[in-house]
Amino acid sequence: MKCKYCHCPSGFLRRKHKECEEKHNLAIAKIPSVVSKSILEDKQTYTSVEGQISSLSASGYVHPYMVEMLVENAILSVFRDNQVRPDVIEPYIDSLPSNYKEQILNSAEYSEYWQKQFTSYLSTLSGSTAIDEEHIEKIQALKERNIPQLSSGLQKVFLSELSKRIDLILEDGVIDTREEESLSDYLVATGLQETEALYQSASFERFVQSLILRDIQEGKIPDRCKVTGLPILLGKNEHLVWVHRGINGYEQKTGRRRVGKSSGVSVRVCKGVYYRVGASKGYSVDYQYQDSLGCGLLIVTNKNLVFVGTKSIKIPLSKIISYTPYQDGIEIVKDAATPKGYTFAGYDPWFTINAVQSLV
């Protein structure tokens, strides 16, 4: 039989040479340590140890596929332990053979490494402190790698930081011009302004809504909300302020029902003769109920609140005589011969309340 390592005759019923197996095991143990040392201690590129790894794999009869796996696992372990600085690991990755490099860049460990790096860095910034040029350049370099998993992970980190910044700013009211510029710079620095994720962010929605409220308070015509295919016609000098989606609308209505009706009791007077007593025809009472308008859009303009669902309703702002805010909606009473209530549920009504108060 032949040795499974060196492929030379190994003797009767023997599949390996002992010395060949020892060389093989030594090479498998040595290759990862060479890779780790070159990154963590020597801070060199892969090309500096490529010859040593080739020599070990040849002397230890290690298959190229096994070599690739050993090298990749050694690099990924460095990422898992978060032991190395970006200015060391990035040149190292760029020096890898293309097949190694592709596997590393598309790994979960690489994405998580950079998420941790930026989470740690952003936590050192206070308030509206701008991202420095070094990190802006790094964000751009990572973006150019065009790795979906990495881009998605960094977006989550940047959106989380955006939410914290907006919450901090809104603690003292509407965003001022300086704070607006600071947040705009942050969006540009992180590249969020070019992503769909930004426009699905509740934090960014609060940001824009706060700017609209500031415009209204300054007497400016609000024009920050742009919607194509708006399902209503705006009147003269009427301007769109905001569109809330997925809102459940209800109209308060009055119903009537009869109560107190009784058939009475039949009393036997004598054989064949009965007398009926206690009969009542009852009386009518009114009751209130909520009639569904369906699920749709609640459109805020500078003159009206318009709900467009299964049924549509327009409430002029000047006709609102009272409102009751809830955690997940608002109830509005419209002035009329008989005041009627409307409830819009499924959203945080803070913006609607502040906008209506400022516009009336």
C-alpha cells in the first residue's frame, strides 16, 4: 500500500508513514500560528509569510484546500477576538490571494468587526460632534468594497447613532439651524443620505417632521414632504405638510334601539277567561358607535386634515373644536350643527397635534 501523505510505498496493510503523519500534523498546527503572528505581532502583510506557508504545506503534505481553510480560520479568529487595529488588518486582507480575500470580505466576522469598530468610535463622540476625516475616509473605502452584508451591518450602526442624536436634540424642542447642519453632515459622512433604509427610519421621519414644525413656526410655507401621485386635489393656497400611511380611520355615529318592551303577564280570571296585565311598548334610546372608514392615508395640509381610506373625509383645521391624543392615535371633534368625532389610530400623533396647533 501507499502512504496517504507522500504516496510512496508504506508496507503491507499500512496506509501511512509515521514520520509523514508527524510532519502533516506539525504543518497543520504551524500554519495558523504563522498567520496569527504575522498579523498580531509582526504586523506584516500575507506576502511576507506566503513562502513559509507554502514550504510548510509542501513538507507536511497539506492539500491546498486545507491550507486555504487554515489561513482563513486563522484570520477570522483575529476578527472574532477583535485583537487588531484596522490599519493593520486592511492591508493584510488586500495582500491575500483573490480566493482567500473574497471569503474573508464576505464573512460575518468581517462585517461584525467593523460594526464593533464604529460602534466603539461613535460612543466616544458627544452630542453633535462631527465624524473625523479619518473615519469618513474609512467609511468610503468600505463602501467601495461593495459587500452587501457589511453595508447592511454598518447601516444599522449608523441609524442607531442617528436615533440617539435626534432624541438628544429633540429634548429641548424643535431642531435649530446649527443642529440641522450637524445632522445633515452626519448623513453625508455615513452615506445614509443615499440609502433606502434612511427613509424607512422612524428617527429620520422625526427629524424631517421637526424641521417642518420649525418652518411653520417661522411662518414659512412647508415644502419638505414630497409625494408623487397624491390622491387628493389641493385647493388654492393649500400646501402639503405630511402624509401618514397605514392609518385606521373611524367616524363616530349615533344609533337608536328600543328597550323596555314587555309582553306582560296573562292572569286566569275564570274558566275560559284570561286578562293580560303589565304589557309595555318600550321606548327608544340613542347610543354611540365607531363606524370604520377603512385603512389608508391621513394627509395633513396647511388647511385640512384629509383621510383617504375605504371612505374619505375632509376636516378643515378651522372646524376642529377639540382633540384627544392617545398613545397610538388621536380623536378629533369637528364643529357642526351636531359635533361629530373622528378617530385616527395606528401612529404616534405628536406631529399632527403640533402641526395643527401651529397652523390654526
